Amino acid sequence: MRKNIVAGNWKMNTTVQEGVALAKEIDAALAGVTPKCDVIIATPFTHLVSVVNAIDTNRIGVGAENCADKTEGAFTGEVSAKMVASTGAKYVILGHSERRAYYHETPEILKEKVLLALANGLTPIFCIGEVLEEREVGKHFEVVKAQVEGSLFNLSAEDFGKIILAYEPVWAIGTGKTATADQAEEIHAFIRKTIADKYGKEVAENTSILYGGSCKPSNAPELFAKPDVDGGLIGGAALKADSFMGIITAF
């Protein structure tokens, strides 16, 4: 059975000290609770070791927000998958729309990142999604299918089974707009069918597909009630323990 997952993506927010305090607050809030989902927080690189050491990592998984597409060497400022894994982090967000848009990450670059993440024992949270113009002309299915095929369909069924997908309508990230629960379900079901056509029904049914795009405590219950929405990749609402917990308890 696929897992329900709520993952926080902190983006370029919080100092190390603020991040550790936030992680501890979330950890404490979960201490007396048995959530009906896995909980993950993805922090800036600078925070990873401190956060891993500050919380119960059996309760909260820790991830990085990116990793390099190279193994090691003269790549000043880059952080490899091996380095991420050495911090104790278990997850890495790859293909986020901000990385694609601002840093020109191509399907080929992302393919390399996925392979390196898997080789180092990390679970990729792989992001896909269309921009507003693509949605308005009805190309959203085509776009997300190409993103999945272009970076993931080289994998064996076994390795694909290690991937978490996150569908993020780019037009709904940080804009306050949200895809309706029906819109989210429609495209999540399409993504699952795309996987089934390649890898078979069992692999598709076991793949967690998260929704990202202005998910908050008020709309999370309706989104998570949909059969193909397996949780959320949360931006702004993950930066406060109470709102993040409000999404976790939506299951």
C-alpha cells in the first residue's frame, strides 16, 4: 500500500537556529500523536546536520531541497547526493518548479540527479507541474507526462518504486490560488495511469503522489479525501508548526 505523506519544503527560509527551533516544535507536537501519514521536513543544506541531531528522525524524516547532478569534484558551491546522505537526511526534493524556472534545470539534468540520489540511498521527492499558460491552453496533461517520462522512465520498475511524486501546479505556488480538489484528483489520476501504462498497475498503485500548491489546513481535508491525492508538499504553511500540524491532522 502506498503511504500518505506530508512533506514541508522550507525553501530559502530560516537561519540554522530558527530552523532547529521550528523542527523541535514540530517534533514536540508530534510526540503525543500517531499521525495517519509520514511526516518529512526538507530544510536548507546548512540546517541538515543540526536538524537531524535535534529531533526524533523515526518520527520526522529529514530531506534536502536539492542536490547536484555530479558525483564530486570541482563544482564550487554544489552539494552532492553523497554529502546530503552523510548528514543523516533520507530524502531530497528534485525538479521543483523554482529550480526548473530560475536555475534552468532540464529533464536530462534531473535524470542525473535522480540516479545519484537513488545510488546514495536517498528517496527523491520528484516535482512535476504546469505553468498557467500551459493550463489555460489545455496542455497540462502533456506537460506533466513529458516531465515524468523525461526524467524517470529510464528507471527500472524497482527503482521507480522508490520515487515519491509531487504534482505542483506552478500557477498555485505562493499565489494563494489552489487547484480545486477535483482538478487535483483529475491530474493525479492521469499521472497514476501514465505510470501504470509504463510499469504496470501494481507499481502505479504503490506510488505516492503529493499535491503542492497553496495547500493549507483549510483546504487539506478536501484535497486529501481524493483517492489519488496521497498528501502534500507544503511551502509557506510548513514554516509554522501549528499550520503544518493542521495539515498533518487533515488525514
